[in-house]
Amino acid sequence: MGREIQSEGDCLADVTSWLEQDGARIESTYREASEQAEAPSAFADLWPQADCSTTQVAGLNATELCAYQTALLKWFKLRVVERHQSNRNR
């Protein structure tokens, strides 16, 4: 993130990519993380399920926003599982 970003869309794409990569790292380390995070009831009340296609931010399109929101939500769930699992292993 230290490099100069050309636009808000570029910055959001970089953050989205990082979230996806870190999520993949968590899934490879904790095989059950993906299954737990994908469960319908998992963390349902922790994150609003707004329709990202209606969100408007100047300079960004709905596709960029939806990709970011999806990546952030999945990463957040995976991080909760990772933290829980790492605490159990201590």
C-alpha cells in the first residue's frame, strides 16, 4: 500500500486482492475455516447483508464495490475462525 495509487478504483482493487489472498492463506492453514465461514448461520448477525449493487461511492462502480464487500465479508469470517483456532492451539 506504500506505492502511489492512481485512483480510488485501483486502491480498492488492491485491497480486494489482498483480502482474497489472505483469505486463501487462512483456508490453506485451517481447512475447516472455509466450511465454517460458508455455513448459513455463521456470524449472520455480525455483518449487514446489504445489496452492494445499490451502494454508490463517487469514482467507483458497483462491480468494484461488490467485489470488495464480498472479499471483506469472507475475509472477516475467515479471520474470526483463524483467531478462534489459533487460540485453541495455544
